[in-house]
Amino acid sequence: MNLPLVIVTEGSDAVPLAWLKQHAHVIEAAPDSPEFAAALPDAEGLVVRTYTLVNPAMLARAPKLKVVGRGGVGLENIDVAACRARGVQVVFTPDANTLAVGDFVIGYMLQLLRPWNFFRDEAYAPKEFKRIRNTVRGRQLNELTLGILGMGRVGRRLGHIASGFGMRILYNDLLDVQSQLKFPATPVDKETLYREADVLSLHVDMKPGNEHLIAAPQLALMKKDAILINTSRGEVLDAAALAAAIKGGKLAGAALDVFHPEPPPPDFPLLGLPNVLLTPHLAARTYTAIENMSWVVRDVMEVLKGNAPRFPAP
């Protein structure tokens, strides 16, 4: 029995990968490796994550390709139109990491709004212990307004959690999603969102025009004691403008899990600021979410069998 050749470029959770190997001939190879270049002409399936670029140049080297599976939500690294023009289907995992990212944003929020002043290797001296306890103050979520820019799956998950904390929720989205919400939330225009949010959380994709969607003019509208969180795409945020706003006392803090470029360069402007949290693209990195994303291989095999996939690219 001849099994289809499927290339996996950025790794996979063990269980889905073992399943795929029962149904296909699998080669694990980075997109810049000689092994990838050698296998691509015969590949019928391609499984990628965040950093593999599927563009016309790659597609021209893959005449037998039938399906590209993106283990994740965003499709910015895949030229979907170019794939379709060549008869290549694109599938993805839109629900795989929704819960994980929503939880992560809440964690960011709590760390920025409630300074924790951890100690680990040794206890604070008595005088310092008392000083911290007597001077450090945080803010309660039930007293704050959460602004969600992009009320998709993750935005709705975040809103659901935040409503449990008693937060007032405002949002802006290109679509009318009010009927999909199971918690109180008010749609507003972008300027109102920026002005009224105590916490602004970004959950947009990289549609044309979204680069630097949040830059100096938008940051200037925000409250001086507001914080900004970005777990969506690094390109949507002007990091230099954000750094200037924070250093100038025009914004209280920020948390970023995504960057452009990624990883960020040594001179990234937000490095070294005490009220900024930076993490290496970890929001979706739970055991469950990684396995969920890796199960994109099911739809890859459905396409290779001639069946309709469960989650085709929109």
C-alpha cells in the first residue's frame, strides 16, 4: 500500500504525530533544511505552524501538493489564495487554543494590576517586608473596564472570564457578533474603546491595514493608568510608540506575547521597563492546546482521502 508523503515542518505533539505516521509516510524537516527541499517535490501534504511560509515560490516546488494543514489559528504565513489557485486545500484548527489564550491574558492582567513582589531564594528583611506590605497597592478587576479589540473566539473567551470578575466589557469588531455573546458587553467605536478601557486587549489578525493598528495616535487616547495586552500578532502594535508612551508616563504598563520580528531584536524598545511583561509566544502553550493544534493532521488526511475537511480555511 502506497502511503501519501506528508512533511511536518515545525514538530507535533507525540500522539497526533504517531497517528499520522500510521496513515502517511511522514518526514519531519524544517523548511530551510536539505531534507525538506528533497522531499517537497513528492509531498502531497504539508503540516506547518507559525514560521513556515507557504507562498507561491514554495508551491511552485511542490507539484503534487494537495493540502496544507496549519496547526493553529492564524493563516498569515500561508498564501491561501495561491494555494487555491493551484488546487491545494488549506485546513487549520480555529478552536484549538481559545481557552489557553484567554486564561493567559487574565494572568497577564492580574500580574500588571496586582503587583505580587515575589520572593523565592530568601525572605525580605523585616523592614523591607513591612515597607512593601504598607506601600504596594493593586486594582480590583470588578472596578475596571476591559476593552477587547477583536471579538473572535479568543476575545469572546476573555470576555466570558472577565465578566465573572465583574468587569465592564466594551468591544470593537468588524462584524456584528452581539448575538454570539453570552455575557454583558457593549459594542463601541474604536476611539471610545481606547478612551474608556482600563485594560485594552488585542485580538485581531493581520488583515490588510492592520499593521500598526495601535500606534501613537491610538495610544494617546488611552488613560494614563491603563494597560495594554497583545497576544494576537506582533505587527498590529507599534512597539516603539508603546515604549515612548510608557516611558513618558502616558500609559501604566503593557504585556506582549507576540513580536515583529519574532524573536524580537536585542534593541527591542520595550526591554528593561519594570511595568512591561514580555513572554516568548507562550499564550497557547498548554499541553491540551498543543495537542489540539497538532490534530490538524486529521483534516490533512481527510483531504488526502478525498473527503471534506472539518475546518477548511475561510
